[in-house]
Amino acid sequence: MSTDRKTADYWQRRANIRSAPKADMLSRALLIAHERGLTEKQMQKFYVTRRKGATPRFDYHLFAKMQNIDPDWLWDGDLRAYPRAPAAIVTHCRLATDSGDAA
């Protein structure tokens, strides 16, 4: 820590940080969409209508599943589950085979 004295402004900022509202699910979903470069058209597939004439709702469970992120982070804001990098792409490597004669 620095040797500077902590002023009243410092303590006020700390109090403001603790009393600030936590981000909601939509904010976290939009954060992922922005980081991964999803367009509005791509986001439209996550809006579902459960019954005729109802307002479309955002399906957070489907979004978490399709984007390979932990639903706990999306719902609760658990920072340990926050995806630090884009979803990994799994590639399979071929093993080199011995082309020599087996004796």
C-alpha cells in the first residue's frame, strides 16, 4: 500500500463501490456478445416466445449453452466462472504411424 493518508474521498469511493448495484443477467449476456462479436441477427435466435401473442423473452439458458459459458456466471455473476477468453476450439491431431515393416 502507499504511504499516503486515506482521505475522506477514498472512503466515500469505497462505500459507493460496495453499495453499487450488481450487473444483471442481460448486462452479462451483452458483455459476452460484445466480446465475441455477435451481431443483432445472431442474438435474435436466443429470443423465444412461449405462447402466441406473448412478448419474446431472452433465453439465458440457451445462450449460456450455445456460447459455452457457465450458467452460474450468467445468473449470479460468479467471477470465478467468468470466461476469460473466447471458447476454445478443439482440434484433433493425427498420430504419426510407422510405415516400416513389422518383423
